[in-house]
Amino acid sequence: MKYIRFILILVLCLFATIMPALAQTEAGGGEIKIVIPKFDLNIPAVSVSASATASGTVIQIAENHLTKTIDCNNESISVMGNNNELTIKGSCTGIQILGNHNTITIETTPELNVAGNYNKISATTVEAIAVMGNYNGIVWTKGTEKDPTISNLGNKNTVNKAAQ
């Protein structure tokens, strides 16, 4: 698998070198992204950790079966692992949940994107919630100035305001 990924990256980078006006490559944030018109390929990185991007640090959680508290100081968080119990304290710039069967408690984030399945998420303050996965349960308490905007494109998700 490692060699197939390397060969694919090599071929696509060669294509990008031959046709620089048509293709662009980007690295960072735990993935290599190669964009070719009419063709978009994201290749997940093998190692996962905190990485720097133009908009700040991305904290990436790829491990499984963790119980962990994360201090978010204007960073972005990406959860790719499964069966984790995470408490995210502080103010994040955005949170992505790609893993499955996670239980996550969030203090503050402007954007919460959930593409994984069977997650239980509780957010105190959130501005926008987008759910693409299935069978997720999301409870929010408040938006920053008004109730959050909610996009629920998945199946059998619940997105509700917490009972007061």
C-alpha cells in the first residue's frame, strides 16, 4: 500500500511538472492534496500530529480508544480516530470529525463538520454545524450571537439544542 501511494504521488507530481498551468500541489495539514482540473485527489498522511498551516495549527487525532482532554488555543482540530472520548477545552478555529463512534465534548468553535458515523457530540458554543455522516447525535447549547446554522445532509442524525 505504501508503494502504491508513493507511485501514485510520483505519477501525479510528474503530471503536475509537465503541465504546470493545469495542476497544482499542496502539502500540509496532514495530507497531500493534488488538484488537477476535473480530478481532485486527497491522500491521507500516514503519520498524524500537530502541523502548521497558513491559518494556524491543526491538531490531528488519528489514534483509537483514547480518553483525552485537548486544550484548543485558536487551533483547528481534526479527529480521524475511532472510539475516542475527547474533551476539547478553549476556543478552536474549527473542528472536523471524520472518525466513528467518538464521544466528544466541545467548548467553543465557529465550525463543526461531522463526516464520520455514530458519533455523540456536545458543543457549548458553535456558529455552524454541518453533518455529512450518518447516525450522529449532536447537542449544542448556544451560538455566538444567534442560533447556529445547521446543515444535515446525512441520514438518521439528530442535531438539537440542549434542554435548559
